[in-house]
Amino acid sequence: MLRGLTGAGLGALDNQRQLIELAGRYGFQAVDTDALSLVKEYGVDGARALLADNGVVISSIGLPVDWRGSEESFLKDLEGLAAVAAAAKTLGCTRCCTYILPSTDEKAAPFMAAATRRLRLCAQVLGAFGISLGLEFVGPHHLRTRWANPFIWTLQETLDWIDAIGEPNVGLLFDAYHWYTNGLTVADIKALRPEQIVHVHINDAKDVPVEEVLDNDRVYPGEGVIDLTGFLQGLQAIGYTGTVSQEILSVEPPTGTPEELAARSQAAFNKVFTAAGL
Amino acid sequence: MLRGLTGAGLGALDNQRQLIELAGRYGFQAVDTDALSLVKEYGVDGARALLADNGVVISSIGLPVDWRGSEESFLKDLEGLAAVAAAAKTLGCTRCCTYILPSTDEKAAPFMAAATRRLRLCAQVLGAFGISLGLEFVGPHHLRTRWANPFIWTLQETLDWIDAIGEPNVGLLFDAYHWYTNGLTVADIKALRPEQIVHVHINDAKDVPVEEVLDNDRVYPGEGVIDLTGFLQGLQAIGYTGTVSQEILSVEPPTGTPEELAARSQAAFNKVFTAAGL
Amino acid sequence: MLRGLTGAGLGALDNQRQLIELAGRYGFQAVDTDALSLVKEYGVDGARALLADNGVVISSIGLPVDWRGSEESFLKDLEGLAAVAAAAKTLGCTRCCTYILPSTDEKAAPFMAAATRRLRLCAQVLGAFGISLGLEFVGPHHLRTRWANPFIWTLQETLDWIDAIGEPNVGLLFDAYHWYTNGLTVADIKALRPEQIVHVHINDAKDVPVEEVLDNDRVYPGEGVIDLTGFLQGLQAIGYTGTVSQEILSVEPPTGTPEELAARSQAAFNKVFTAAGL
Amino acid sequence: MLRGLTGAGLGALDNQRQLIELAGRYGFQAVDTDALSLVKEYGVDGARALLADNGVVISSIGLPVDWRGSEESFLKDLEGLAAVAAAAKTLGCTRCCTYILPSTDEKAAPFMAAATRRLRLCAQVLGAFGISLGLEFVGPHHLRTRWANPFIWTLQETLDWIDAIGEPNVGLLFDAYHWYTNGLTVADIKALRPEQIVHVHINDAKDVPVEEVLDNDRVYPGEGVIDLTGFLQGLQAIGYTGTVSQEILSVEPPTGTPEELAARSQAAFNKVFTAAGL
């Protein structure tokens, strides 16, 4: 498994270059970042060089398509998706992820129908460029009632939705925070086939009752109560060979410079990977 | 447009043969009935002869698959679907319909995902035999809260769901009762392309406030308040050339023998078709 | 049925505006033309005004995607497809067509697999914008051996391929020249459902043995030997309500100014439509 | 990786029970065999007991559907597919395989379109029961011209066809004989993801020029010239954890009783697995 960084947890980054350099300098082999903007800024060769020089790959891009809103907004974003996928492909990135909010102000059944259609089309376009789409179930309880109607939030509901979407290149973005807040176990990880997991996010949770854990109040790996040893060992056991990227959403920006936070992240990864025997 | 009968509205029919004979005798060209049982009873040649001798075709079969319950039940029924489709094909029937209950005790979003997957598979199997799948939106207000969670009940929601199912052979079972209880207009019919309508059901509604109209309390065409002239003229205007079959769901069995009720149905059809200039 | 013009048969047109103006002036209600370039030149409002002022709609755009060549070329073109579809949608155009060459230098089976996948993806992207994809089978015998390996060229092979592509919005571009050179009859048209026909092209053929008819040696409707009365009456009989656009491919540019050729086209359409009782 | 047996290579087996017992007795953990017939003969519980008592699972069933012939024949077989899949599911079997003949008397492009559609539908039905479909490319040169028109026979052509079929549960039946006669290397195996391989067959080839190797003239693993060490190590390296089943097609039945041939197979597997360090 590769170790990766997202921008979430590194404070006030100047730009993508800084994310990539910090990743390379602090023991990470991958970053979740936007490929198209990198190519636009540096050109294909320049972007490849920037990554290669820092010993870093792009583990995943985000899905830059509004699939949760109006059809008009969705179609507007769809116009740019193939170019985004092409850019990711030129940089050797094969994963694109999006998150599923557990509730919605839309009527749940019609919204599920629309979302199924939209994500299927996104998967089809991404698939032409060899890119897999990872869907992230989101576990914190407060979000289940944040909007009017329950949508989905469990692992099984997400796997079932992936079946309904019906494309070969759709799987999970498996985030430790959501594994934890869903009350899942290591056995639940071991029941998965590695190819069902497109990407992994890691973080930790404060020591509060699980029903009170807030989605945007995460801590660095090893600083909380999630059984990250079990989490990582489960992934290892099933043969997951992708990236584990850190994603620390917080209410306040974390204190420290990006350099300090990258170092803190490196220490966090060393702690939890070592504890897991990896 | 062909005129058709279902068993609903003919009282205590002895068997399928009687339905077919009554249809032929009382001015109908089609019946909604089960093809496989007809073939099992009479053989292919015998079933064909029974239909031909009475000048009647099978306009639609029902979908004999439990797509609303457990996965186990769905798979059990799936085992028989191809044989059902094959039987329909041998008798020249190209339509298979199912109804959508407006609410469900299941969580709406996961249920929509499962139903999308199951109906897509049904459509795929049916499509191999040249059969289209018609989905009937159900309008009566009381059913929207009959079960715990709203599912879908409008024309537009059903058209959107058909898009999400994504198969070429899926369309609408368009029922006058549900057009009426959804507050739809003739313009809504005229906005449809004829190929979006797989099958049509006709009936009438009692003169009560539309929010109080009960699904199983229908009356014969022309005996109620639905603008069936507009309904039929709308279908004619868009070039719908399929069957319009009568379906009278009632709490109590209708009074009269099947013969009498077939005659009553013939008179009803004559009344409303003539009023519509058809 | 609407009467339409393509650029093929109007000689040396200055630009799209001229095509649209000539269409409006010479009795045509539609043009096959590129929507994106029109929007880029005139803006959405300007393009809409140009069309409306001339009483003309865009009946079909062409598919600007190289689906016959390398994967690299296909993906490059795919990047622009959604924007093309969006432009067509803003101008109210719902059809996009491409032609099928009857033979190929590629190995036929692998090429069929690749083409199926590519056209399915094109149809999926187009479908998001409400656009149907029409596939044109090409009948002239010389093209069946122009390249090394037979691909497909008959109506039935094309219908079967549409089934294999498996998307709801794929149908035929039905061209009189290919109906004729395939030896098809009016009965073959009458066996079609109108929704299977996305678009129609009309033209005529020289009085030579059908096996010698050349694809790029067409004449104006009514100037040749194709039974265009049967062709048009067949389309009318099945309820086809789309456009019939003229497409005259010729070795040498036709003689005459675009004005003269538009007038000649109008006379040709009047002749054959009148002969068909339309 | 599990070691498996097919009936091909065990001579004149009395029945399925004997295959299962011999597998268990001679060091194999799996058999490729028909699940439905086993369930019909022994009942679900009896079939499960028979397998469990012998320490054997069913690694794969064959696809009992004629997808290469007439549409009529395909549809007839389709009627039984769901029941076959259900039986496999009850016995814990998750794989179903079919072979691809490299040439065909059908026109290659239309045949590819039909085959794509038919195998997609088979995959959809199988997928409902959690079963993957493995497609076996067939390498021996003589079969490329055995029928009139080339179809497909390479690894890449088969992977491309899997993409065109477009279902999530379709992959390869990877047979050493076809890896060898296609001139493939260990690098070609290592370029695969393990989930692309649904099932594996093993055998060996006589020491004749590879263009002269006959499909039905195979020898037991280790008795020929195929680099089975490389083959097995490649599969191990990519993390393939499925079954490797022996399939020895021969012109004449092999000499020896099933017992003797099972012992010979065990020795063959021990030889090649040991040589590969497995």
C-alpha cells in the first residue's frame, strides 16, 4: 500500500506544487490532487516531471461534476469531464472519487434514480480513459439528519448502489472515519475483494460517543480512537495494494505551517503503519 | 388503437378461455392475460388457435417477478422469467407490465437502487424475446402514505426512472386513473412520444375530491368524471397505436355475470370512444 | 415529415448562414449542419435567431468523433463530444448521425468490438443531452470490397448492431441510396417502427445496374431510378414524422450556384413528394 | 491458488461423483463440473455434503448456452440459464466459463455484434446470482483457419471484447495452452490484474513447432514444453487466488483408469507446482 496525502490536514498550502513537494519530502508516495490544473499550469511533461522529481504519483482526482443538484448543472459539468479524465490519464492517475451525503433535501427515491443515472454516465466517460470511480459512504450520524430525507450511508447500501449503477469501473472510497462511525469491523473489511476498493482515506476520531462524532472534526492518524491497526491490517489481508491517503477535515484550520503539518502527518503514518506491522 | 379487456371488471371469470371468448364476442381485439399458463393448458398451437378463433391478441402479460421484496424472492422468480417471455413471444405478445406502489416500508433510496437493478435485469431478459416492459405510475393519494416512505408516483418521476434503468425496451403503462389522480392534462399526454407508452389502461373515477379517490374503487369508462375524451384524443394525437385495456379495480366484485359485465364494458368503450371521435 | 437540406448538393456554399437562408427561401424546414460552430459564430441567441428568422431547424448534426481509427484519436475527439451535444441541445436539435463503411482494413471482429464500445459511449454522452444517434448503413456494392474485410452493410445487420450497442437512443439514418443499393423494398420500410428511424436522407441513383452504382455518384431526387414514391410512402405509412434531408454526393461539384442548386433541390422535392401524394 | 480437475484428462469417468471423489483423494481442492445436474441428482444438501465430504469445491461451471448459433437456439438455452446459475450459487460456485473459437463460418462483424449481445445478457443473468463469466481465448493456429472467417484469438482482443460486452462480472478463462500457442510471455501475465482472471486451465504441449500444435492434442502438466513455471509464477505474482484446473483434450481417450489418471494428474501438479516454488 502506498502512503498518500490530500490537502486536507496540511493547512494553508500555497499551491499544488507545495503539496507534491511536501509529500515527497515527508515519506509519502502519492497525493490526491487535481490533474487538469496541474497539466494546465505545467504542461504534460512539466507535470510528469514535477511528480517524478518528487517521487510522487497522483493517487486520485476528485469528480468535478455536480451530480447532486440540477440537471442543468450536471450537464454543464459533464462537458468538461472527458478533458479532466484525459489529463488524469496522461499523469498515470487511474482513480476518481466522490462522496455520498447521507441525507438530502430532495425526495430520496427520485434523487436515487437521478444520481444512479448521472454517476453511471460519469463512470462510462471515466472508464474510457481507464479511470475507476470510487464512491465514499459517509458515516457520521449528524449528517444522516442534516438534510430532510435519509439517502444512504452504510457499506452494504453503497455496494448495492454500485451494483445498481452497473458499470465495471465503480467501487468504494473506503474512509476510516466512515468505517468507524458506521460501527464496522475488521471482518467487514475482510469480506471485501480488493478490487472493490478504489481508494482509501485515513484519519482518526476524537474520543467521544460514536453518535456524536462530527464529520469535520477529525484528528491525525494515531491521535484518536479508531482501530487503525485493524483497519490497515484488514486492507493488507485482502490484498489491497492501492494508496491510503490522509484526509483530516477540521472546523478550524490546523495550527502549524504546511511543513510542520506534513511532518506531523509523516509521524502519524509511521506510528499507525508500524503499529499495524506494515 | 385496439380495445382490450383485463380480468378486472368482468367479475367471476371461469378461466382464461372465457376472458378471451368474451373479449371476442363483445367487440374487443385484445386481452391482458398470462401467456405461459395459456400455452401450458392448450399448447402453442392450441393457444394460438384460441386467440385467432376469437379475433383477439394478448396485449400484455404481467411481470411475474417479485421485484419489491427480498433478493431471495426476486432470484427465485427470475428463474422463470425467460420461459414466461418465450411463451409470450410464441403468442405474439410484445408487452409486459408492472405497477409501482407510491410508497414503501423500505428505506426509499436503497429500495430505489435495488428496484432499478432488478427491473433492469427483467427488461434485459424480456428484451431478448422482443418484449417491452411497461411501468405504471400509481396516482391515488392514499397510497402515497399507505406505507412508511414515499417512493415515486408522478409521470415525470417515472420517466426519469426509466432513464435510470437505462434499457431500450422500458416505457410506461399509462392508466387513466393515475393520469387523473396525478392531476395531469391532455398536454401532458401530447408531450409524450408514442414509443414511450408501452400499454394503456382505461377506467373511470367516482365524483369525489381527487385526493379522496381510492385506487380500488374504480368505475367503468364513461360512468365517472375522468376526461376520457381528452385522454383518448391525446393518445390518438401522438400516434399511439397500441391497446387500451379496461382495468376496473373494485372493493366488491362487480354485480353481474361475466357476460353481462363484458356487455357493459363494450357499451362503456363505445360510449367513450365515440365521444372522442374514435 | 419535414424537408431538409445538407450541404451536399448545394455546391460551393460560403458558410452555414447561406445554407440556412437557402433552405428557408426554397421551401425547406430543416438543415443538417454543425451546431457548435453556429453557436460559436453567432452565440446561442444569435444562432437561434438565424434559424428562426429563416423558418428552419437543425434536423441533425454529424458525429464529430473518430470511432473508426485509433483509440487515441477516439479519446481525443471524445473530449469535445459533450460540448457538441450541449450546443445541439441549445438549438433544439435532437439527432446526431454517422455512417458505417461496409468494409474495413481492420480485422472485422475486433473492429466490431471496438466500434460497439465506442458508439455506445458516444450514445451515452449524446443521450444525456436528449440526442439520438443515427447509424447509416451504406449499400453501394463497390464499398463492400473497397477495404480488405467485410464489415456490415444491410438493414438487418445494422438493426442487430443497434441491439448490441444496447442504448435506448440509437437508431437508423435511413438513406434512400442505401435502401436502393441493398435491394430493399417498401415492405422493408413498413416492417420498421418509426422510432427506429432517427433521420432520413434522400437522393436518387443513375440508371445503371445496381451493383455498379457508386456511392459518390448520386443525382437529385426524381432525376434517377429509385422508387422514391414507395420510399416516401413507406415512411409516411409507418408514421415517421422526422426530416427527410437531401444528400447528393458527387465526384465533381454540381454545376450551378448554391442559389440555383437550392432551386433545383426544391423542384426535386416538390416532384417526388407530390408523386408520393405528400 | 487451488488445484482443480476437469473431466478432461481422467478418461472414462462413471459420473460426477467419481470426479469429485478422485479430486479429493488425489490432492485436488476443486472440480470444474455441472452444478445443476449435481443438485438434481443429490439435492442441495446432498450435493453440498458430497463436495464437503471430499474436501472439494466447484471451481467453475460451463456456460450451457448456445451463443454461437441461431437466435432461436440461444433463446431456448437462455430459458434455463437462471436455474443453472441458481444451482451454482447454492453450491458456492461463483464462476462460469465458455470458450471462443478463433474462426467462424458466420460473417465476422455481424457475428461479433450478436455474440456481444448474447454474452452480455448471459453475464447479466449470471451476475444476478453472483457468478462471473470467464471467456477463454483459444490459441492453436489450425483453428484460426478451421472455419471461413477469422474471429478473435489473442489475449488483447479478448480483453477488448470484455470491455465491449461492458458488464462488471466478465473476465478471462486463462488456459496455459492458449497462452503458449499465442506466443505470450510471463510479462503478459504480470500485466494483468488478478480480478481480470476468472479461472485458469493448465495442461502442456508436445514438442512440435508452435504453429503445428493441435488444440485437442494436449499432454499432462510437466510432460511437455510449456513454461509452466513461468505461467504459475506469473499468476502467483499478480495475486491470483482462484483455481488452476487441469484440462487435457486429446484425440484418443487417455490410457488408464480414472484412478490411474487422477494419480498421474496429481503427480503432474506436484511436479509443476513444486518447480514453480508453490
